[in-house]
Amino acid sequence: MDRDRYLQVADDLRKRIEAGEYEAGARLPAVPALAERYGVARGTAHQAVQALAKWGMVISKSGSGTFVRTRLGARQLIRCYDRMRQSGAPITSGLDSVMAGRSQAGYRSETVYAEPDVRLRLGLGDPDLQDRPDVMATDALYHVNDEPTMIIRSWEPLALTRGTEVVFPLEGPLGGRGVIERMAALGLAVDATREVVRARAASPEEGAQLLLPPGGMVLTIERTFYAGERPVETADYVFPCEQIELSYAWRIDPLRPAGEQGENPGRNDLEATRRTSTELDASRPV
């Protein structure tokens, strides 16, 4: 019966939040006050608050209380060929609407031995543990309106950047300028990218960073940049699923009408795209 009762309390609080009685950022009454209001034991009131947290409606802050979460709503993440091609910083290309009002909550860059999956993505051989670390790993957490919204983890081969002014992605004269511009400073022309999109349950660390309830889902984009056939950087973007909608836009060159003379530029571009996709697939071990 207590189990049904705590769900009744949680559901009533949910309705009050949705009706605006408790606005975003408002502090909920403390557990003793909730227990007295609903005529239940404190343990039952505590379970009700825990249920609200699991539903993603409130956040408990140690020493401060429980607060109604700001509901950002879904924002479109636009992945557009022309924008990616023209942008000097494709790491944020298409993120304008998602990251409006963003702030960087913090980042860490350190030299490490790449994990097996990252080694595959960067085309690295087996690590020589007697040698120096082989990648620069950077983790960054971004907020929008004080709500954690995105985690970016990136890895760059130190064989390319060690001892240069671009070794730290977010520091130095080109810090934060994006992979294309930073690699151009090393004489490397980034000319291709590959993205893999997945949805999965957040890891405990990701859930803590993004303030997700247990079992909360995240959308991930695994992206790798290439200069010719050489991978020069790979990164993982991690978003709360409820906050992101992916929107893809690609330019299509029209085919020539049947019977017209001359080469068909649209078909040539299509064949080139197919070749590029096949080459990238072949270059990445399965």
C-alpha cells in the first residue's frame, strides 16, 4: 500500500509542476513538510521525491534541497554538408541553436594511451607502453541556461601535434578554432568526415554530469576527421536524448534530363560521394 501511496504523492507533485505551481528552479518543500501535507511517513515522501528525480522533473542538490528542473525542450542539431564544408570550426557547426546561451562548465586535456576503440578510429597500432602516451584526450562539459547540455570527448594523435602550438585543442593561439583550422596550421588539409549516430543508456559518469535519472538515455555522435586517408581527430558528442533532434541537410545537384549531351555533374558528384563513403568504410576496421 505504501508503494501505491508514494506513487500517488509523486503523481500529484508532477501535476503541480506541470501546472506551474512549482516553476522551473523552484525549491520543493522539504521531505518532512511533504510528509505532513500528504499525511504519509517521511520514507514515503522521500520515495515520492526520488520518483520525480527518476522522471527527470527535479534535481536534488546536496545541502540545498530539491529543485524543479528547467525544461529546455528539444533543439535541432543541424548537420549540413555546406556548413561543414565552409565552417572554420566544424566542431560547433550546426550547434548554433542548440548551444545559444552556452557556457563551458570546464574541460580537461591530458596525454594518454588511446583506448582500443579510439585506436581503431585513429588507425593507431598497438600501444608501446614503454614509449610516451600517443593521444591528446580532451573532455569538455557545456551548459545552456545553467543546465548541463553536452559532453564532448576528443582525441588527437600526438604524432601530429606534439611540440606544436596546436597540441591543446582549447588553448594556445588557435585554441577553440576547430579541427580544420588547427590542422591547416600543420599543413594538413582536412577533406572528409565520418559520423556515426547512436542512442544508448547513459553511463553513471555521464548521468552524473548531465543530471540524468538512472537509466536516462543519451544521443551520441561519433565523428572522425580525415586528411586524405589519415584520421587526424576523432570525437564523441553526448547529449540528453530529450533535448536534441537531429536534422540532416545535404545539397543535391540535379541530374541532366535524358537525352542531353555532356557529362552529368550531379551523377559525377554522386559517384564521388559513393567512392568516398566506401573508402572511409574500408579504412575503418570493423
